[in-house]
Amino acid sequence: MQLAQSQLEKHLNIGLQPLYMLVGDEPLAQRESLDAIRAAARTQGFDERNSITVDRAFNWQQIQSYGQSISLFSSQRLLEINIPSGKPGVDGGKALQALASRAIPDTSVVIILPKLEREAKNSAWFTALEKQAVTIPIDEVNVAHLPKWIANRLALQAQHTSQHTLEFLAHQVEGNLLAANQEVQKLGLLYPQGELSDATVRDAVLNVSRYDAFQLGEAVLAGDTARTARILQGLQDEGENAVAVMSPLLWVLRPLVRIKQAELRGDNVMNAMTNARIYGDRQSLVKRALVRLSLRQLEAALQKLADIDKTAKGVMLGDAWLEISRLCFGLARVRGR
């Protein structure tokens, strides 16, 4: 069953299903869908949550072992399986098909996938999952629909503004839902409920901190090591949380992987950038990054971000800020052959 994200919370009130599948690259929608499932699980007595990230060295036997194990502390469990590459491989495909045909007792499973190519969508493992899972497409919001999306978010906090200002906000965030959501939340914190004037919104949006994570992504794309180091230090000095920096980096790297894959297939790069919602000045940044960075380096960077996320959340030992700095500086200093 396919379910729109807007319908998810109402559906979850009925009770968690054995299998969910989130498919798509939009970071905010993915995060909010996961948060909704986790909140419903807590409400319904799921006291144990496990999260697995699949990389090239992952042993799919772990999934079978998990199904055979008995929890000592909870009668109901939530298992999240994140496959950042969207390519489980032969063993993974078989494991996912088995998971679709036979539910794990007392467990709800959430499989998290990126936007998939046609070949993956036609695979036996995806077809099997699609038949059994509640599938939630994690769709990006079309640029033309972004003003309405912002208006709906403002309405949730009992605020509203003119169409002209909604279009201004949409232009400022360049189609980035994470940035749009941050601006909406900031308006909710700064101003009371009711109408927001054009001048009020402009002052709030343009009065930003000296550094932000989106500037960091641009510096990395441009290969500007000095600016990358400056912004990293500035973000740390301003007390920015490591997790808050990672989402914009994902927003930069995920479409770059898709565009690089299209380039290697011989597809039109400009069309690939348009499909990935890369417009204006950012297109030149992306072109420069495509020359410098290989597909292998980009895929490794995505995997590294998944590991840093675990570190930032205390699942893995390490210094999340140190690892982010190493990753960004390493990508920025790569020079094309």
C-alpha cells in the first residue's frame, strides 16, 4: 500500500504495521516520517528501537539473527534498516525478499531507501517489498508549489503572510525544504500568531548568522579549502550542533551522486541537474565538483556521513565534529586528474 506523507500520522493511529518502506531523498520529509513512526511506536508500547545502516561490508545474516533473537526488555521492537546506496546486492536482495514474505515476530521494520533508478524499482526484492510494505514516497516539493508548502507550515503555527512574501521565502531557500522549515520555525519563535508583514519576514530571513551549513556545502563543492576551514571553525564557534550541519551536507551530496551517475551513463548533465533541482549559480558549482570528484569518492562520502550520524547520536564512539571537518576538508582539497 502506498501512503502519502500527509496521511502517515492518521494511518499510524490505527496501529503500526509489520513493514514500512520510505523511498526518496528529501531529508526533511524522511526525518519527519521517521519521527512520526518512532513516536507512534513509543505510544503503542514499543520500548526497543534498533537502527542498522547497510554498507558494502554489511553481513545480511544479521537480519536473520535479529529475527531469531528474543528481546529481554521489550515485547515489541522497531527495526530501522537504512540502505543509503539503494543497492542491497545479491545477498541483501534475498534477505529483503525473505523479510517481505515472512514478518519478524513482534517487530515493525522500517526500510529506508534513496530515490531509486528504474532497474532497482524493477528488481525482485523491491517488487516483493512493495507488495507487502506500507510504502511512503519521500517526494521533493516542486519549486512552483513551495510557496503553498510554506503557507501550510506557517498555518500550523497560526501565522500567515502575503503571496508575495511566500514567493520571496521560496526564492531565498532555493527549493531546499530543510532551509524553508528552519525559516518558518524561526518566524514562529520570533513573532506572535497572526499576520506577518513583508518587512517583518524580510528582516528575519536576511538577519542570519555569519556562517551556516549551506555555505559549507557550497565551499566544499567549489573546492575552496580555505573557506571550508573558515566556515567549519565559525560553525563550531557559534555552537552549531553537528547533526544540524549534516542534513545540508546530505542535501548537497545526494543529488551530486545522481548527477555523477547520469554523467557516467552518458546522459545530458544539464537535464540531470534540472531533475535534481540544481538551478542558477549552483549549476556552475556542481559542474566544478563533477570534474574534481569521482563517483566512488561521492558514495564513500555519503557512507561516511551515515557513520558520523551514528557518532553524533552516541551510537558509535568518536568526535562527530572532527569527522565532519575531515570529510569536508578532504572533499574540498581533491583536485581533478
